[in-house]
Amino acid sequence: MAEPGRHDRDAAATAELIARMAGALTLLLPPAATPCALVGIERGGVAVARALAPLLPAHLESGSVDVSFHRDDYARRGLRTARPSKLPLSLEDTCVVLVDDVLQTGRTARAAMEVLFERGRPASVLLVALATRPGRQLPIRPDVIGEVLDVAADTHVAVLDDPLRIRVEERAA
């Protein structure tokens, strides 16, 4: 039985979300002749991108982006261990599918787009999030969403890997 205040979306339910997201994303992708890249935002977004990849057309290159040095709250949050971004050599005129795990404020997605634009001028950027939650601070909305979580501001939402699943932990009152 789950702990009080904790609600996990199990691996099977999360896999269903991923399959639904892949179907919706496939409809938004340009023709196979257009270069495309599937880029996960470190850490959780990489796991979501890895789960999406086998369900998408084969013409997408894959990569990852670390936003540690591009966040606007760097001074407040401090620096976590940074990982090098692994992006295609050029993003010029490429359709980039940017994958996040949980979109809340929009600041991580904004920082990731900043990294992308340092590497070139993508033809387009599609934003995908496994889950969204209240608290948007920037006008950033995903093109594809797995699940919309209606949770309190102090609720912790995490995406866990191996197997991929969503954990929602409500804070004790």
C-alpha cells in the first residue's frame, strides 16, 4: 500500500501516457526529409525522451541538454552537478523536440531553449512534457502533454527512471 500523501503513477500507467504522447507528437513532426532532433532536458527529460524514442519515426537524432548554467535562479538554487549537453553538431534549420519531465514555472524550458539557440537557429521547437502542474511564471506551454496534475503548490512531483513513473508527494499539514 502507498504511503499516506504519496501517489505513484505506476510504470504501466506511465507507459500508456508515453504511447499517447508519441502518437500526438508524430502528428506534429515535419516530413522525414526535414532534419529533426529529440532532445531531453537533463535529468528527467532525458528519461522521458528515451522512452518516447522507439515510438517515434526513425529520422530523429537524439541528444540531451543541461541547463545548469542557463537558469535565471542560479544564484538562489545553487549549482547541481552539471552534465555536458549532447546535441547534434548543428541545430540550424532543424525541428527540435525538446522533452521535459515536469513543467511547472517554465524556467527550465526557457533555459533549455537558450542553450539550443546558442547552437544555431532551429526551424522550430516543439515542447513535450510528461506532466504539467500549476505555477507557470513564464508564457511557456507544451505542445504535447502526458498528464495535467492539479496539485497544491507545496506538492513534490518527480519522475523516476527504471521503470519510468511519476511520483506525487503531498507535504504533511
